[in-house]
Amino acid sequence: MTTKPVNPVEPLLRMDRIPHIWCPGCGIGTSVNCFARAIEKADIPHDKLHVVSGIGCTGRVAGYVNLDSFHTTHGRAIPFATGLALARPEAKVVVYSGDGDMFAIGGNHFIHAARRNVDLTVICVNNLTYGMTGGQVTPTTPLSAKASTMPYGNFEDTFNLPNLAEACGAVFVARWTVFHVRQLVRSMTKALQRKGFTFIEIIAPCPTLYQRRNKLGDGAATLKYYKEKSIIKNGASTAEAGLGFQSEIVVGEFVERERPTFTENYAARMKEVLGASFVPYEGPK
């Protein structure tokens, strides 16, 4: 008698919602597979893990993971997650969204959550475009790349996301492509196990809009580009991690440091002010 093999990530997915809506060749599904494996390696109880996402293709992740999850409004995933992290300090809160949602309308929230060192793991799937709403230019679209709102090529300077995260105070910063699945699982595991604001950028293809508009081939061609053009530089200066159009991609774990978290700073201040009468909140009993 033979038994049907079980996919190890199935328990972490809402299988009643599969097949998913992501396009063929999209890298978001690969990132979710890595995330599910990292959850198991980090050994976090599923009832102590919450996922918050915003609007966009990557924002759909919250609806596919079999965890307490929240699909929030455009650009507002981080403030929702901040409130959840403060209300449930015993749990781990993950923000999972895209480059447009997180760094355009949501950019201000990212800056201040990192500055405060809120205990969040923030995962950005960066496909260099607004994939759900028509392929508009985003803060990460490379110079000269075409978008629906930049038909002659983007002329706006772009964000270097690892550099931005480090400058704002993130305690762990990494970048991988969806080709680097084993490295991505390891970095996700590290991020989930650390206190404070941790950030991972995942470079992923959008064959339907970004790759097609820029005549870059399909998802497989993009994975080949990631393989050939990625340079692993763990510990590299994030200033060297800027992205150009079809240029080399610097990947790796760039930042690992210690800083007091937002709640630790708050507790320390309240003890100074209130003394022994202050009792830190440790979550619901």
C-alpha cells in the first residue's frame, strides 16, 4: 500500500484557497514556500505568529497562510502590525507586502517603525512594479526601466531598500532573490528569531507586467538572470546594494546588531518615572 506524500508546507497554507491567483512565473509563491519552511525552523507556535499585509499582489499572502492574518488597507500594514505587536508582546508579528505598498504610500510608516525598533519582521517582495494595478512605476523601479506611468523609461532615482532600512535603525537586514531559496529560508529564520525590527527584501519577477513591458522574457529567464548576476556579499555595506536596470544584484545578510526595542525603551523610561509601581504588560493571560 502506498501513501500520498504530504507537502511539508501544506499545514501552513489555507488549502481551500489553492490554486492561488498569482501569475505563472511570479515569485511571490516561492517566497511563501520559503516563509513556511522558516516558520518551522524557527519553531514558533502557530498561535503565537501573526501575519499582516497591505494591498497588492504580495498583500494576498495574508489570505493564503493558515495563521491569524490581517489584510489591511493600502500602505498601512506596518501601523496595524505595530498595534498588534504592542497588544501581543508574547507573539511574533510579520509584515508581508510589496515594494509599492510598503515604500510609496507606506514609506513613512516603515521609517518610523524601524526608528522605534518595533518588534516586527518585515518582508518585502520587490518586483519593481505595481503588479496588481497596471504596472505603474514604484519607488524601486530602476532608472530607465519602462512602466505604464513611465512609458519612455523611469527617470526618478530609486530607493536602495537595505540602505534605507539600516539608516532607519533595523537590527537585521538581508536581501535575496527568489532563486536563492535556501539562503532566504535561513535569513527568514534568523529574522523571526530576533527581537526588534528585522527586514528582508526579496527580489522577484513580475513576468506579466515588468518583464513583459521591458522585454526581459518570462519567469525562467529572470531566474537565470538572478543566478548569473547576483553577487553574495554577506556583511557588505548597504550603500553598495543599489539596484540598476538588469545590473548586478548584491545579495546577502548585511546588518546584524543589537538595539533596545520600543517596548524595552518604554519599560525602562516608565520604571524611571514610576518606580516599582510600574508593571510591564506581558500580553493577555
